[in-house]
Amino acid sequence: SWSNKVRIVPVQKCQEPDICEVLSKIHGKKILPCSLNARTQLQAQDSESQTILVQLNTHNASDLNYGPGDHVGIFPVNCPDFVEAILERLDATQGPSRDQVICTEVFTELGPNETWTKHEKLPICTLRMAFSYFLDITTPPSQKILQMFATQASCDTDKKRLELLAMDSVAYEKWRTNLSPNILQVLEQFSSLKVPPSLLLTQLPYMQQRYYSISSSPVMHIGELHATIAVVKFRTQEGAGPVHGVCSSWLNRCALGTVVPCFIKTAPNFHLPENPSLPVIMIGRGIGIAPFRSFWQERLQEIDLKTISSKTKHCFGQMILYFGCKTVKENFYGKELAEMKESGVLSNYHVAYSKEPDLPKCYVQDIILQNAASIYEMIDNGAHVYIAGDMSMAHIVTRTLEVALCEHGGMYSKAAADRVTELRDVNRFHEDIFGV
Ligand code: FAD
């Protein structure tokens, strides 16, 4: 059986592994340490939701060079109280103490030789470190893991239920979507379970990176990288919670100076046009404003440099933002937008509020329709269109742009849809979509 093939051995004296080095090895890419320079709460305390601006110090690492529109991948740290609760629960089994440095080994038969070799999944480290940095302990466990858990349950009811969940995909999906249980909740739900730490260490999936649209210009903030992050809080369908998103809540609570493991993922399809005289139309909802801050900051720098160097009137195309959010409180870059208009970076910007008590309901697609004539003209003049935010907004906005093309370009809807496809093909229709 599996349990005879894996063991944990204590290791004396060992240097603590470097988190970024381990992550780089695990994920097969260069992951570098940034540090948290500053964090700003972008919404008033009495807002329903919370958004933060996170400023990371890249220590000028060349592998963290980025352009406006690119993404940063961040590896978070699990919540210490949660890790503690799991370690506490594991104490029921006779595993190593949580701060003992350990090595997980597998039994291998090589021809006639039988040996124990290091299990390659994790570095030599403590259980606490493995659960904090390297393993995903919040995603509901897979059916394969439940199958293994079933072998470790001492009560028949638990065993049968776990076997059922492991075998029956319909029952599993229902359980997973209704409860959305993390590892701890599974251990609580099946109280007779005595899971050996080696099972979790070898079977849990790796902690995955979270991507964020970079919200700064590298020329404006040398050696820094900013992200605009919605702090995720949700309740599972059966009401447990609130549950906090791992990465967003970690970045919301970690101390200044904390090491944040990062890498850059370029988004070549979401860059500003090479020719700065072409008009730029930016459309987004909610957290979808994040990448546009990198655009307007970059343009501000370009305008400043140009004015200094040539003293000629700059030759930048119009840059217009259409932005939708629920209330004025969620228009957290409102002041910066006004400044950008003042300094000529943004030719204009329009904000739609869908839940502002004293205003009629207005969505981003509504302000697009209201300005359809000017949008049509800009597209006709070679504009690049950028859409950022959730999938459903992107869908509605694209349909609305087609309506604008029909109304002002005298096109039928099929021709308008073809026109959008054509814009996509020539790389003038750019999307940064995240969330459903
Ligand atoms: P997690 O711990 O990952 O929790 C989210 C999990 O909770 C999900 O697995 C989901 O299944 C579950 N969940 C979420 N909501 C609910 C709910 N209501 N009910 C039940 N379960 C739920 N985010 C930003 O804030 N700003 C950005 O600029 C940004 N840019 C992105 C760009 C790209 C290309 C991509 C792919 C994503 C981007 N995101 C951005 C989203 C971001 O990557 C994370 O997904 C987000 O921050 C949540 O991560 P987390 O670790 O806090 O939450």
C-alpha cells in the first residue's frame, strides 16, 4: 500500500531553504523576491468591498522588467492561523513536530536493490514551511486524495462516505460546490480520519501563482511594480465563512518589507500601440481598471519626456477611458483620473455607476452607447480598443461596440461583427479578461 512506500525522517541541522529558489525549481521558471514597499487602501472603510494598491520593490532585477499591460504572477503564503489549525489536527497522528526539519522519502526498488530516496516534490523543510509556502491547502481535495483518505478513516460511516465521494463524480461535484471544503474542513467533517503528514506532503497539489494586471509604468516607478487588488471574501453556498482569498488577503495583511515571490508574464497582445499618435480607447469594469493605470502613467511619462526633449507640441493620439463601477466609493482612481485629464494624458474619461443611490443605474455599456459616434470615429481613425475585466462585461461591451458600428457606420450586424474580428486580427482589439 501507499503508506508503506513513503516515510518521513527527521533531519538534523539544515539551512532553511530559500523560498524563491524552491518555487523556481518546483514551477520551472525564475521566481524572484520582491518586497512590499507600501500598501494603500483604495476604498473608504465603510465600503462593502475592499481594494488595495500594492507597491512592490523589484530590487531592479532585470528578470522583473515589464511593460504597461503585462501581468505579474505572485506566489502567496497561506494564512498562519489556518496552517496552525491543520498542524494541530495532524498532531492526532504520530507525525513529526511541526518545527522539526524533515525529509520525505520514498521506497524504491531498483532491480535487486531496495532503497529509500528523497521524495522530490518538496525541499527538506518543516511541516509548517511546506504548508505555508508550497502546498495548496485551500482548494477542495481531489477525488484521488479522498480515495487515499478513505483508507485512513477508522469509522465505517466515514470510510463509506469518502469512498462514495471518491468514486461517484456526481456526488463529488455536489459536495465540492456546496461546501467548497478546504483540507481542514475535510478533516473536521470526517472526524475518524487520521491522516499521516506524509500523505498530505506527497499528495496535495502545489500552491499556484495568482496573476495581477500590472498597474504602474516602469518609467514612472523605477524599481517598482504596482498591482490593484480586490480583496476576495466569499461564503460557500452552505454559508460557512467568510472565506478569504489566499493571495489577496495575504497581501492585505502582510507586514511592509515582506518578501513577495514574483515573476512577469508578458502580455504582448495587451500593449499600447507602437505608434503613439493612434487613438486609444480603454474600457473596463471594477478591478478591470488595473492595467489602464499602467497605460496612463506610461503616457504621462512619455509626454513629459517629449516636452522636455523637443519642446515641440506632442503628437499623441487621444486616450479615452470608459469605466463602470457600482458606487462613487469604488471609483478609487477618480482623483488620479481627474489629474490625468488635467495634464492632457487623458483626452476624457466617462464613469458609469450602477448602484450609486442618487443616480440612475448606468453600466459601462450605456456610456459606450451614449458616446457611440465618437467611438466610431476614433475606430475609423485607427484607434486601438482595450477591454479589461470580467468575461461577461467583455461580452456585453463587444456586442455594444458592434451596435455602435452599425449605427454610425451604416453596417449590418454581421458586418459589424466581422469588423470586430478584423480589428482583432490586425491587433487593434485587445482584451485582458479575468473572472467570470
Ligand atoms: P483564492 O484563494 O484563489 O480564492 C479564490 C477561490 O475562491 C477560487 O478558487 C474560487 O473558486 C473561490 N471563490 C471565489 N469567489 C467565490 C464565491 N463567491 N463563492 C465561492 N467560491 C468562491 N485580480 C485583481 O484583484 N486585480 C487584477 O489586476 C487581476 N488581474 C488578473 C489578471 C489575470 C490574467 C488573471 C488570470 C487574474 C487576475 N486577477 C486579478 C485575479 C487574481 O489572479 C486572483 O484570482 C484573485 O486575486 C483571487 O485570488 P486569491 O488567492 O485572493 O483567492
